[in-house]
Amino acid sequence: MNETDNETPGSKRPLPTLPWDADDRRNLPPMALRVLWLAAVGCLVLALATLIVPRAFHRETSMQPAQLAEVRFPTAQIALLDRVDATVFQPTSSGRPESGLYGSVRSYDSGLSKFHEGIDIAPLQRDRRQRPLDPVYAVADGKIVYINRSAGRSSYGKYIVLEHADPVGGVYTLYAHLATVDKALREAQYVAMGRELGIMGNTSTLGVPVSRSHLHFEVGLLMNTRFGHITKTPHGIYDGRNLIGLDPIAFFGFKRDTSKSSFGDFLAQVPPAFTLVVKTASCPDYFQRYSGLWSGEAYRGGPITIQVSEGGVPLQGRHATPQETSRLGKSTVTVLSVDEAILGRNARRLVTRKKGNWETGVRIDFWMQLLTHSSKIPAA
């Protein structure tokens, strides 16, 4: 990810009653009366506590993860699906509101397109020093799986990752550049949709100016459960390189139109930008965790064919046919087909066109290392 175009109420319960009447009580010894009195008071206190303690408290401490049945926007900004301008999406130094969207929306000095894996939501309110005051909220019920409270350890600055259970598997949302993180939050804690996570800010190793403070928000899947063991990173598997994002605006729009749908339903309608044939010695852990994204018979060895989104998300995998396997030759990965309309400006550069033919691109090796759990992933 990058920041500039040129930067890399409950019904009342009856009060507890004693199991005998007043005449019986006169025959009880004093100590028994004291015990009964204390028991009655204890029951009364417990009943009142059940009525008084906020429901949200119970949800955050004892709820179990639920699928993404309900979602909300991550800040008080409600125009994310209505318009693209600088009051909604924070532009980079280019000043173009589109640069705050997801996809191949940015450029290097050389003119090459640059991929933005989330959306940058502009602040609605600022203090006298122009620092944003906007709270950041959990978009859905979920579990906190990672909190980075150190602004100087990541281009995301201070950030939080939530995991949301879904029939397709674990779905992740990421909230970055936070000025502050709620001190009460802890990893492995369950939070309810709408729980405040922190305050929008500009923390990052990229030097994001206060004037361009924003929330960088992502939603996506986890590529590699061994990432934290095979590359040097303080963030373990929740390093941004290992969280592959999809378009948050497309997701929010899909949920608005089909509120009871799952994330798997959303994935099913994401168009593949290209298809690869991959040689692998075992079924990638990705397709074991996201088994609904594997089609056909169970993996029995040999090459697989994978449909991939514009942003590099494996959308579906299956056994490669003999004809597709023959396309591999001595290669470990080859391009089977490309939908140029979906691929667009191709900022991921996982595939590239040379002399009229589509071939694997300069970044395919890293993608393959993630998918196949290679031990050759470079340090950050």
C-alpha cells in the first residue's frame, strides 16, 4: 500500500423469593437466617446486574464470530457509495479523488501504474491543528487478531486487523493510519459491529502529512499461514503483504443490494482478470482454508488452474486439464488466459503482454511464493 502517487432494553425478572414462608423462618437458628439473608441479597444483586450491564459488553466478551451478515461503514462517512470526491475519499499528492479508491489508481514517476489495495476515507471533522477527530468503527462482528500500536513499524502506521467468520473462511478487515488505538482493546478479543477501535490519523513510515490524514481500509483474505515464520516481519501473518484485498466499495455495494449474502457470495461475482496454470507439489493451504473456492474433486496431485482477480486474489482453483498442463512445459506457472477489460491498467504486474502474447510478470514470483509457502519471501 502507499500514500502518494510517488511513494513507494430485557424484560424485568421477578425478585428472588425464599423457598418457605415467614412462619417457618421463626423456627430457624440465627446463623441459618443470616445465610438465607445473604443468599437472597446475592441473588437480587445478580438479577439486577443482568438487567443493568449493557448488552454490548456481553457481546464483546462472550460472543463467537458470526458471518458477515451485517456490515456498516468504518467511519461516520456514509457517502462512500454515492460519490467520488475529496470530501469522501482522501486524494494523494496528485489531488485526484480517484487515487483514494481501490485498484490501479496511482502512478509512479515513470508513468507505470501503482496498485492501491484499499480505500482512503477522508475525515469529516478536524481540531484546531487540523488533526482528524473521526472515530473508526468495526464494520462487522469479529475478533481482533492483530494490533500494531507502534507508528514507526509499518507503512500502515498504527493499525488493527479483525477476522470475521464466514462460510467461505476467515475474512479480514484492516484499519490503518490510526492516530490512537483504544487502550481497552486486546488481541483475541471479540468486538461487535460498530465498536470504536480508535481515531483516524496519519501514522505511517511514509510520512503522510496531517493535511492528508485518513483511514486506509481493506477487506480481503489471508494468503499464507506460515508467512510470519518464513520472512522477517514484526507483524507475523498479519503483515500487509500477506493480506490480499478486494474492492471495499464493491463489497459494500454488494451487501447493500444483497444484505443476507455471505462474503463467499461476493467472491463468486468478482470477475477473474486472468487464469494461471500452476505446478505445485501439494494443495496450497489457501484452498484448504478457503475450501469453497476449490471446485471439482479433491486435490490428488499435479498442476492446478487458478482464476485470479485484478488485485491478485485467487478466486477459484481446480485440477488442471491435460491440455492446460501441457501449456506449462518446464515452467512452474504459465498464463492460460487474460480478460484485458477486467485487468485494466494492470498495476499488480502479475502478468504482462510481450509481443502480443500474455506471459507471467515481474511480480509473479512473490505471488507464487505466498501461494505455495516458499521459504524465499524477501524481508520487508
